[in-house]
Amino acid sequence: MRKLLTLPGMALVSLLTMGAAASPAGEIALPEAEPWDVDVPHTEINFSVKHFFTPVTGSFGDYDIELMFDAEQPENSTVRVSIDVASVNTKNERRDNHLRSPDFFNAEQFPKMIFESTSVRAAGEHTLLATGDLTIKGITREVELAIDLLGIMDLPPEMQEMLGGVTQVASFHATTKVDRREFEVGVANWAQTVIVGGDVEISIALEANRK
């Protein structure tokens, strides 16, 4: 993707905030990235983890994404995703309650997981790579978020009026993989360590707009 995301509550992955720093004399300041609003009904934060050998999928329903996106100069972009851990949904109430418990996320003590980009760069014609800090259960690790820019559209005047003044729409798909054990998620006993896979694949489908 060309620029990055903003979550409301992946996030996987808020999304972005960024501006150019003041330039030394004689240098030309880069234009600032602009904020994009996340279209929540068309945005999803999903994950997949294996139970023995079978992939089990889930999602997080409550999140906040702050996205600053510059399609021409991706390095100006930033993204911050904040996810409410208690909003986990694997379509199994008993399992979801267990995931919220101290055995896994301990949602009462650590209600949020947060990704905040430290850098964004172009990785291809329509791809970006966001490096940043992911914090879960108070533990922070550096991760890379691969982002595909699915498209950007300038809306015609009649559509702008229908959508409340929105002038552009952009879509992104971001993915990453983390080892839950590095964040002490589900490591309380042998059953959680052996039965549940260590690697968790995270996917964020994001639609954003600006006026």
C-alpha cells in the first residue's frame, strides 16, 4: 500500500499521525501527510491461530485507528491502532471468555493492545512496510506490518454530496505474524502452550476516506 492506516479502536493494525519536521535553512520541508478517517463498517481486524493443526479464526470488534497517509511520499505516513482486547470474538462464548482471562490476554488488567508505527517506507509499486511497536499485556516488541494499497479513488461531485463531503476513498490490506508467547499470552500451563499454536496471523482490511 502506499500509505497507511488508522484504527478506531487492528486495528492488528489506530491508524496514523505525521507531519514533516522543521527543515534546516536551505532545505525544502516535505509536505505533511493528511489524516484519513476509517470507515468502520468496511474495516475488519482479524486473526488466525492453530488449535493443534486446525486454523481457528477470530476478530476484534472495538478498535481505534489513527491514519496519516501520504500517497506520494509514504515515509510521511504514520499509523496507530488501539484494540479493545475484550472485544475478541471467535464465535464461541466459552473460548472468548477464556481468551479474556489471565490465562491469555488478561483483559481486565491490560484492556488495550496497541500498534504504533515508527517508520513507513515504500516496498513496491503498491505496497508499504510499516515498522512499529506492538504492545500487548504491557510487553512491547518491534513488528513489521506489510501493507497493500488496494486502490485510491477521487469521487465525483455528486458522490461527494451523497457521502457528506468525502472527496477520496482509499483501501488497504495489512498483514503481520506475531508469536503470542513473546507477549506472555497463553503460557500459563502446558495445555495452552502445546494445544494452541504460537504463531498468530493478523489481517487488517481497512477502508478510509478524507474530505
